[in-house]
Amino acid sequence: MPTHTQSSRPRHAAMSLVHQPRRRQDWNGLSAAEILALNPPGKTAPLVVLAILIDLFNKQHTVRHKEVSFKTRQERANFLRRFYRDLKHKAGFATLPDPRNLGQRHIRAMVALWQQEQLAPATIQTYLSFLRALALWLGKPGLVRKPHHYGLQRDDYERHEAADHDRSWSAQHVNIDELIEKIAAYDAHVGAALRLMRALGVRRKEAIMFRPHQCVVPFEATGFSPEKRKAEWYGRIKAGSKGGRERFVALDTPERLAAIDHARQVAATRDAHIGHPALDLKQAMRRFDYVMDKFGITKKQLGVTAHGLRHEVLINQFETLTGAAAPVRGGTKPPAEIDRIARQDVAELAGHGRKRASTAYLGGTAAARGRKA
């Protein structure tokens, strides 16, 4: 039998004309532009190019020089793959464009489709932000326009994050310290986590993962400029934070120092976190939730959740800095500069970079007006 048949030759010849993209392990030493140049439009399948772009850029934040969370990466990658599938199967484009050739007609067609499917304007806004990331990866920052350019009404898609009511425990007349003492007697680890939430304004997961012996650092370790000094010691919050963002909480009150001292007594070893040492993180969080339910810390029973302690701390911080009640508690807006500084401080204490994030806890001026009406 001959080694090569006539019928096999055309097949091999045809296969040699198909562009075979280089594998990821061959990218060492190459820039993103060089990698993309090895996969030219028309020779590399659009979905392959999209996969390369996701590999190269999806970890990056579109505005700040940092990595985004795993959740954001996953959601963005899944959307972009689905967007390309839907261009063909739903929007009717017979030929998929190379991502580098994506144009307004493709975006308009998909926005029209989303509107036909009656997706929420805020969802479409999110989808456009994902496409804007793709455009930035390609060096086309102006490709994806604002939502109103595609026919969305501004009032429909802009997110209204301002708190419309006070979610703190004191707003529901809960005796905070007494209840935490009862919980600590039942479960010392959950009690210690609640004390940290009560004093530092940390999230549940951050409190459980906090290592009280390892994560208390001197001011010099924070990297802050001298004029930002508030205390000799700071709590370093990173484990369990959203996106792994690090922040430092000044241990500038007796309550905060006492919460740290108590946490150190509960932690089993110098390297231990606050969660029970016999439990992994998932189990520790389930245990925490079980204890909250047992002691009535739910919307249905006491009208509060554990997260309300975070609201308590952040609202109190604003009121301490301004000398006025927070808008969500019916207060009037303090002088603009005082309000700005206080809101920025609250946002940083909460672990957010943007001042406007503080409205989720404090409310906006509209909240105060609504209380007076």
C-alpha cells in the first residue's frame, strides 16, 4: 500500500493554508501587539482572537492600574463570548467580525436586540461597559458610546445607590453591646468577629479572616504621608476584602483597640484568624450565619443583619467628622468642603476608592429632603 494516496494530498495542502495560532507558551518575550500581529484578521478565527484578547487583558481594570476581581473577569469573559455568538445567531450577521474590526453597526444591532428582549437598562449599561473594556484593549477608547447614544434614557440606566433608610442596629433599637456579649458567650469566635465589625466597620468575611496578631501594623508600614497619621497602630485589612483590595483602619479609639485585644485572646495561635481553627472558611461563614439566625439577627426577626454593624460604624464616622446627623438619619447637608472630606474618609474606611460610594451608607441630600417632607 502506498504511503501517500492522491486523495490525501489535497487535504494536507488545504490544511497547510489554515492559520494555526501560536500557543500561549510561545508568547514568552512577546508584547501584546506582537502576539496579535501573529494572528492577523482574516487568517485567525474571530473567536480565537477574542480568546487571545481575554488571556492578555481581562485581568486589568479599565480605569485604574490594578487587577479586577475573579468575579468580574469571569462575567466579562462570559459576556464577550456570548456577545460574539449572538451577533451571528440572534443579530443575523452572517460573518463574524474580527474583534479588531468591531464597529458601531454591530454594537447598535446588539443594543436593539437587548431592548427587544426587554433587558433592564442597568443590565445594558453593564454590557456596554464590558464592550468598552474590549475597545480599550484594542486601543479604541471612543468606540463604545454612552448609553443615551443608543437610545437609553439617562434616568433608566444610571444607578441610584444612595441609602434610602438607616440599616444600622441602633436604628432598630437593638442593644448592640449586650447582644454581642450574649453571642460571644455562645460562640467566642463569632463574638470576636462581631466585635471587629462593630469597631472597625469590616465586612463579615474580612472579620472572620482577620489575623489579629499578624495584621496590626505601625503607622510607618501603611505608606501614608505624615499628614494622614491618625494613630500609632493600624489594622491591615486585605484577606476577604472585595477584589483583594488592601486598606488600613486607624486604631484610634479605645473601642477599636479593645476589639483587637479581645480578638488576640480568642485567636488560637499567633498566626490564627478569627474563624474557628477547626473550620475552613466556607464552614466558618456558615457557622457565622447560623449564629446570626439563632440570635435573631435577620431582617425578619430583629430587622437587622450583621452587615448593619458596618453601616453603624460608617454613619457614626460621618457624624463624628461633621458634627451633624447623616442624611439617611434626616440630617441636613453640612458645608460642602466638610461634607466632601467626611464622605471621602468614610469611603476609604469602607474600602472604596470613590467618595460617591459613601452614599450607599450615608444617603444623599435627597434622603434628607425626603425625611423632612
